[in-house]
Amino acid sequence: MALFRFRGSEKPDTTPAADAPKPAEASSGSEGGLLDRFRAGLKKTVQVLNTDVRDLFKQEGRLVDESFLSDLRRALVRTDMGPTAAEAIVKDVYAKQRARVVDPESVLDSIRTTLAERLHQTDAPLAAADSGPTVILVTGVNGSGKTTSIAKLANRFVKEGRRVVLGAGDTFRAAAVEQLSMWASRIGAEIVRSDQGADPASVAHRAVARAIEGSFDICIIDTAGRLQTQSNLMQELGKIRRVIAKLIPEAPHEVLLVIDATAGQNALSQAKGFSEAAGCTGIVLAKLDGSARGGVVVPVTETFKLPVKFVGLGEKADDLAVFEPQRYLDALLAGSFADSPA
């Protein structure tokens, strides 16, 4: 699945380096393959729902009363979908089944409908330049999976035949520059880097200049992941934006915020300040496969008012999927009511 469509002439093919990571067996471009990867990535969350929700129906003839609704609310919150979404589901179940014998299929319909309403705004493709290179800034707090997410995103573009240059702008951490350089070599992307402590804006400028000079399709720029005061963030990111705009007035075309799915809702307020400072346009939800809190997609979209554009579903270079709400819900709710009494 192409991430976005470019205008203009066809781009030359780019062959990844010989030691590039092998693609996953299930292609993310196939209908069934993507759903299988979502299911695999959400396995821990699905297990929580399967166990907790099925337990609610073990008592034959159980009524939809305060006790049942309390248990349902608790099961939903355990997936980290947030109290707002959980409460909305509980209210819908109560309105439809009040004082009746629990109907598992009706409960499933309430969950699916409520979550779908909250995720409808997430179906948003990446913005692309009308001509010349598309510039993407990537931000995120330390430990969020930012560098790996950049590599996965670059890998997707390379496999589509796009020419990619990376800007190692997180000069605060030498390890981040080395890690990104290693990934660039593996996946067949070019990289612009500098010494530790160098001005991130100068790295961004050189990366965009290289993208223009070399007729690259994509320029992805890493930014510092350390926690700073908002004013300092604005100053640094503002400078990066200004030097980029001198070369491409409408750039950056996207500013993506990487969030660690395993951190749960505790990380949201911290990341929200980061998002506001950076002027983010979309979210990459990393490490979704390592969390039993896969429901966090819901409060993330509600908190940030931004679309989730990609989700990380593993550690391999291919383990990044375009986020599609319907496939997410199909995977999240798959088998949740299997073997439940009628």
C-alpha cells in the first residue's frame, strides 16, 4: 500500500542494501496480511479482552445491572482505552439492554460502534509535496521508539521505490545518530549527520539541501527527544522550521509525534506538551505489539486531536503498518466473545 501518491514523473527504483532486514512473511500490502499483523500486534490486548469479557458471560442468565456494568467498565479500562470511551460503551449497553439478560453480540456491537465513532478522524494519509522532496519532521520523548520508527518509515518508502535521505537531527544523543546511521545503511537510505552537540537546525538544512540537490523523494528529519521546557522546544523547533522553509517554503509537510503504546495514559500529558510545542500533524504509535493496552489508540486520538497515521507492530524493519480504524477494530475484537454462552 503506497503511503501517498506523488505528482510528476516516475521515480527511479532504489534497491535496498544487501544486508537490509527481510520483509515479514505476511505482506502489509495485502488485505488479509495487514489484518493478520494487526491481530499479532494486538495479541496481548486481545487476550485481556478475551479473558475479562468472556468471564462476564459465564453466569448463565446474568442481567444487565449495576454489577455487570461495573465489571464491564473495569474490563474495558484495563485495555487503556480511557474512562471516557469505557463509560460511553457502558451507557450504550445500559440503554440497549437495561434489566435484560446479557446479549454478548449486542455488547460487542456497542463496543465496536462507540470506538468507531471515536476513531473516524484517524483515517488520514501522509501529506505530500506537489513537487520536489516531501519533508517529514519526527519528534517524541526519549525512549518512545522514535529512531526505530523513523527507520521503519524510511524502509516503507524505499520498498515503494522512493529515494530517501535522513537527517540525524537528534545531536543531543550520539547513540541516536549512530543507530540511525546503522539503519540507513541496512535499508538503503542516505543519511546526513554531524558531531554530537552540533546545531540540529544546521543538520536539517543540510539534509533538505541534499534532498533537493540529489532529487530525493523523501527527507525525514529526526529531532531531539529529550524533555525540555516548552519555550526551549519552541525555539529549537522554530529554528529548524525556518531553515527548512528557506529551501522549501511549504515544508515541513508532516510533523509526526512518536508515542510509546506501552507507556499507557500516564505518558499522554507529557507527550501532549511536546506535541503542542512541535506543531505535530500526526501520530506514530510505537510498540503496540508489546502492550496489553492496545486500546490506548482511543484516548491518544481524543487527547491530541490528531490522526494516528502508523502503528509499530514489532521489532523488524517491516513491522510498521498504516493505521486503519476498521482493521484495528476487527483485530482488537476478534474472538472476544468466542465460546460465550448464547
